[in-house]
Amino acid sequence: MSLKDKLDAVLKRATDAGDVPGVVAMVTKPDGTIYEGAFGKRALDQTSPMTTDTVAWIASMTKALTATAALQLLEQGKLDLDSPASKRLPALGELPVLEGFGADGRAITRAPKRPITLRHLLTHTSGIGYEFLSADIQNIQQREGIPSAVSCERASLNLPLLFDPGTRFEYGMSLDWVGQLIEAVSGQKLGEYFAEHLFRPLGMQDTGFVMSPGMRERKAKIHQRMEGQLIPLDLEMPSPPPIEMGGSGLYSTAGDYLKFLRMLLNRGAAENGRVLKAETVELLSRNQMGELQVPSLLSANRMLTNDMHLPPDNPHQWGLLNMINTKPLPTGRKAGSLMWAGLSNCYYWTDPTTQIAAVFLTQILPFADVKAMPLFFEFEYTVYQSL
């Protein structure tokens, strides 16, 4: 059987069984796409089939693009990794550290022991967290009326740090702050910067914080898994958003995102020009968090995410864009590969050793779905077994 036949069979079997409503998956080498497939429906309450150009909310897959934009400004000398980021964005210097809660329930805070840097933000070691991973953040939001991250309101960023910058890893809204930093330094709205400096050279025509009418016609619905059933939701990010969230705000297609991953395989070169210098791609692909490791992510909101456990015998680190596995994975992914995902059960990886990259899009909550995540790993395993 060919690669296409094997992968088609894996994905079609899952949609036929109702494990996922629809899925789009693609694989690329440096010189072009070697697989693309789409199966199932865009929404279980509609008849439209999932197609390779289906538009999806890619959630935290936004982060790698935001980090890339920041690295472009780093190359130009407009940002640097290790000086206080508050020099360019004073609001970052106003975030206190959460010490605990008083008898009255109010947050007890203090000044941080060191300033937040761009390196802290890009490696999720800033102390900035996420509400769906922290009951403490939920308490503060509720008590102080701070809106949720999905509101895309500027006020949603006004949360205390969970620890001093640089002392541990905490997945959170750091890249939303990087988006604000990019706007402050470039003088452009984040989406405008992306369109000019990322989407144009990459040839990404179906990606944005606001969907064009053509994109909206091809959008898949998010589904909530509740008691084993997939329920289609009319859930979208605000359009237009009050602020463009660099951590989670983009809509895109598998084909567009694959162009971004192919650029990484090609050491910064894209179809319409260079996006990053080759040495920057080398830098972002190496561990940037010192002796720290990425821990398993434990849920504080089961509607949005399940626990995501990382193998204890395979330490994971973070570069400047995404997570790095230090040892080979059972799927076949080589050590030193880069990967991450989006809350809506979208996943990707880039393997510099094997010179392949892939993207896998579904639209399901909660994250680390009991059917979608195993399907992603089966897809990945089949890719490696077939090459």
C-alpha cells in the first residue's frame, strides 16, 4: 500500500466510526507536500464534507507564528532575548507575583525578583498562566472581574504571575503578550504585521484573525465531547476581536499551516522569500529553557482540556517556537523534533532529522480528546512506518 492508501484508511476509519466529526491531515518534505487527505464532515449538524481547504480555529498553533514574528524583529535588532521586555512594553513591568490568598479571599502579591524577558515569554517561563490550567487564576478572574482569554479583551492579560520569571515552565498567555510587544515595536496591528511579513512570503492566503467571507464558507464547527457524544457548537472567537491574540486567535487551513512548517524544514526560506535567517531557525530549534523541563499539563477546566501527560522517561524542552522531545518517540518521531498543538485538537510536528513535517486538524473540545489525540498518534506512526 502507498502512503496515501495507508493514511486514508486510518483517517476514514476514524470518521466512519464517529470518533471525530471530520479531520484534515497533510505531510510535507522540504520540496513539497507528499500527502493530503480530508474525511468526515465540517459539522455533524450539516452536510458539508471536510475538505483539504476547510478553515479551522487553530488556537495555540497561533503561537509559533507569533514567535516567528518576534524573531524577525530580533534579527532586525528591534527586540532582544534577555533585556527587560518592559523597556518596549511597560505594562509587562507592572505584573506582580501571586503569593497566595488572604483570609478574605483577596490575592496577596509582591514584586517579581527579576524582570520578564522575551526569552521568558517565548519559552513559557515568564510566570504567566492560563485559566484552564490554574484554579488560582480562575479565582482571581472571578473575584476581580477579569475577562476570560477567549474574550480577546486587553483586560484578560491583567493577571499576576504564578512565580518569578525564569524559575519554572507554566503554559499560558505569554504569547498574547508577545503579540502586544510586536505591535508596540512594529507600529502595526498584529494581523497587519503577519499579513506583510509572514503570510505574504509564505503564500498563506487563508489565515487571519478575522475570516474573509470565503474562509467563513469553508469553516468547520467546533464540537464538544460530552458524555461520549460530539455536540456541534456555534462557538467562535470574537470577530473582529478587541485585540488580536498572539497566543490563540488565528483561523487557518491545513495547507496554509503546512507552508509555515515547510519554511522551518527549509531553514527559513519560503516560496515567496525568506522569513527567517538559517541561523535563527537553528537557534529556535535548540533548547532555550536551561535545566528546566516541560511538565505534563494538568487540567483545571475539564470542558476545555483533559490532562496532557508527557512520558516521564523522555524529557521535553522548549525552543523559541515549540516543544522539543529529547529522545525518539514510539511513533517514530526523531529526537530534536519540534511540535505543539491547539486547544481544538489541532496538532503538528516538524522533524529536522527525517526532513518531514505534518499538520492534523480536528475541531473538538476538550483538548487531548480521548479519540482525536490517539488518532493523531496513529496518523504519525503510520507516516513513519510508511517512509
